Amino acid sequence: MGDDCLFCKISSGRMNTEFLHETEDLVVFRDINPQAPVHLLLVPKKHIRSVNDITDEDRGVVADLIHTARDMAKKEGIAESGYNLAFNVERGGGQIIFHLHLHLLGGWKR
């Protein structure tokens, strides 16, 4: 997509965003409007509009997002206490940026 997509701009380095983790295929950064003490966004560099647009060739991207989320939960110190992973899908499911991304939320004291 490129020019109009916020997450394409961020993941390609065209916006000044601090990455907590970066690979050839994805980036991880803190949500600017956190809904939990720890709220990270895991974003593939490949533009995929939403979960509804994942193809068979994108299976590796989705697996990387989940494995990286697990690793980031450990790094952020929330793996043992627990965390949520969420894909918001389409506007009715809460998606407001139409570039696939995974939310990692945790750190609540329960």
C-alpha cells in the first residue's frame, strides 16, 4: 500500500518510531494509546489489510507475529502473570488502521 498506510510508514522507517524489536518481516513498538500497562503492537512489514485478507502464503507472517508476541511478553516481564493477544478485524471488530497488526496487552495487577 505504502503512502497512505500509517503502519507501512512506521514499519518501513519513514516515521520516527522506537522499535522494541525488528526483523526482516516485522516490527514491534508501544501503542501510543495504551489500553494496558503493557500494550505493544506487532506489525508485519508486508501490507496485509486485515485478517480477512491473509493468504496461504501469509501463514509464516502470522506465525511470526504470535511467536514474537510470546517472546516480547517474556521480555516485558508479563509472560508468567498472563497477557492477551488480539487481532481487531474490520471496523465492526474495532480495527481502525487497515494494516494487519497484533496487540499484546498485559501487566495488570489482578
